[in-house]
Amino acid sequence: MSIVMFGVLILLIAIGAPIAVALTGAALAALFTTDVSFLVVVQRYFTSMDSFSLMAIPFFMMAGLLMERGGISKRLINLANLLLGNMYGGLAVVLIIVSAFFGALTGSSAATVAAIGGIMIPSMIKQGYDERFTLATSATSGYLGCIIPPSIPMITYGVATGVSIGAMFMAGIIPGILLALGMCCYALYEGKKRNYKAHNGRAPLKEIGIAFREAIWAIFMPVIILGGIYGGIFTPTEASCVALFYGLIVGIFVYKELKISDLPGLIKHAMVNAAMVMFIIAGATAFGYLMARGAIPTKIATAIINLTDNRMVFLLIVNVVLLIMGTFMETNAAIMITAPIFLPIVQALGIDLVHFGMVMIINLAIGQITPPLGVNLFVAAGIHGGAIEKVVNKHLLWYLIISILILLLITYIPGISLMLPGFLK
């Protein structure tokens, strides 16, 4: 059964089938090697999506679109530009910081690249920034949307393993900040080297004050969302609804850039994107069920433990496997497939599940800027109307190196991820 499942999965991915179709096709093919009824797979499809936690996905996606269309991202960029635009590489730093901030509102990396990159990429190129550097910076900073809470992959991991989604959200804050700082360091170095500057001198305090006043509604949003979750006022799923209504009110009544007539199109776009994610999760759940039925996770776990029972070596193996997997598989599907495989090993070795979740999510987030899948690369290239080859360059390589070094730091120092979740206990 395992040969048929993985053989069909690899074949379908190789011929370019959508990952949800590949997972479903592999699960259906495996039915011919077992006595499991087709109806069981259908039931798994339904039960996988019948989850209160997963309801947060469409709401966060809709909230992100409302913030983009409602002018929130534009005001964040304006404030950051006034504060940092006089630095060497200041616009690149603005791009990274605002992407991290916007990621903390939407939970989606592709949405972050589209919303922030759509404004910043043309502006940076107009200011004389190298096109390849700009595109690489936009694509890389976008994956922070998967790491800084709220995060859709964190919701998926919580559903797959039973780990508290609130604890996962809190665990992502420090790693996300470290990754953003690492990117900023390279941006500042490149800015100094190439003499990239948006403007000279500090912006007038009056102008900064006006920009801050306009951006205050956007700044308060993550405070309300995350503060409500960690304060026990509402659950992550309820927080997604709060984010949606907050974005709606601010966009229509405060910034007045969002129109009622825009809502049908935004709802359609958000629901299509959410349906794609849910379809992937459903296919991965059916695939995972048949793997469990064939005791494949147990066999793989036994093989790895026989190979090594050392935590350090195991985590290194996990990093290598997930970095490779992230290059050709969608993040949520990879989590749903690999989490059940690694779960018994992680528990046997005494590794904290929240810490391991962060290692897994960061690895797969890095996969969003690595070919051939690299969804962020295609989004960034599409914004500027250029070829993917313009995004894949030496600057992207340096961002990858920095990301992997920080990933290793997070992997082998659990306290980085577990410091803040410790306050929940």
C-alpha cells in the first residue's frame, strides 16, 4: 500500500497535478490494495473540515483582503517610510518590517507579498533600488506571514497534533522577530554598499505625527487580536471574526477607502482561496488516515529511532527533510502529512510539541522562497510583470542562508520558541 500511495503521489506531483488532487488520487489508488471502503475516504474528507479551529482560515483571509483594500497597508508603509526612509537601505527595511506587521494581521505569506509588495516594489525601483534585490526582499519577507501570529499553518499544525493554537501563536513571536532582524541586517548592508536611500534627513515631527495618527487604527489591530487571545477574551477562531469586522469598520467608516460594492468580489476571492486550503487539508487527512491504517508512520518512526535516538541528530534530519519537502509541497499539506509521522518520535524523545511545531513551520515557510514551488517567488514576479529568474538571484540566496542559520538557532535553543508560551502555563 505504501509503495502505491507514495508512487502515485510522486507521479501526480511530477506531472503538475494540484497538490490536493495528488493527495486525493494517491489515497484513492491505495484503496485498491486494502479492504477499506471508498465511503471511509469520503467520511474523512468531511470530518477533516468539520473543525471549529479551521473556521479561522477563511475569516483571516477575508480580514487580510479588507485591510489591503481598506488602506491599512498603505498607511503602515507611509509611517515606516517616514521613520526609516533616510537610512541606507531604508525602503528595504520598511518592506521587511511592514511585511512582518501585515503578516501579523493576515496569517498568509502570499497575501503579504501581494499586499505590501504591490505598493513597495514599484516605489523602491523608482527610487533606484536594484530590481533583483527588491523582488528577492519582497518574496523573502512575505514568508514571515506564516510565522508571526496569527498564522494559518499554525492553525493547521494545531488541528493535526492537538497542540494549543494560542500557544503556537505566542511561540511564533520571537522567532518571527529574529528572522525579520536577520533580513534587515542584510538589507542595511546592501543599502550601504549600493548607496540606496529614499530621502535625506529626518522627516519633520509634524509629518510623522500625522502619519502615526492615520496608522494608529492599523497599529492597534494586532494588539486587539493577540491581546484578546492571550488574555482569554476570545479563541483564535473568534479572533479571526474580530479581525474581519475590525477591518470592515476601519476600511468603510474610518479610512473610507472600502465600499460596500467591493465586498462581493472580496468575499468571492477569500472563499476561493480558503476552499483551496481546505481541499488540501481534506486530501491530506484522507492520505494520512490510510498511512495510519498501514502503520506507515510507526514504521518510519521505528526506522528513524533505530538510526538515531539523539535529539540533536533527529532535529537535523527533520530540518533536512522538511527543507527539501518545502521546495515542492504546499505548507498545509506538508504539515498534515508529516506531523503524524514525526509525532511519535517527538514524544518518545521528549521534545516539546510547540517547539517542534515552530521548527516544522519555519522550515516549510522557507520552502515558499525556494524553487520549484516557491509560491512567494511567483507572486513577487507577477507583481512586477517579470520572469521568475529575476527573483531567483544572489540576494535570494543570501536571504536563504540567513534564514537557515536563524532556523538552526531556533531548532537547538528551544527557549526561543517556548519563552512566551511559558506565560500561558
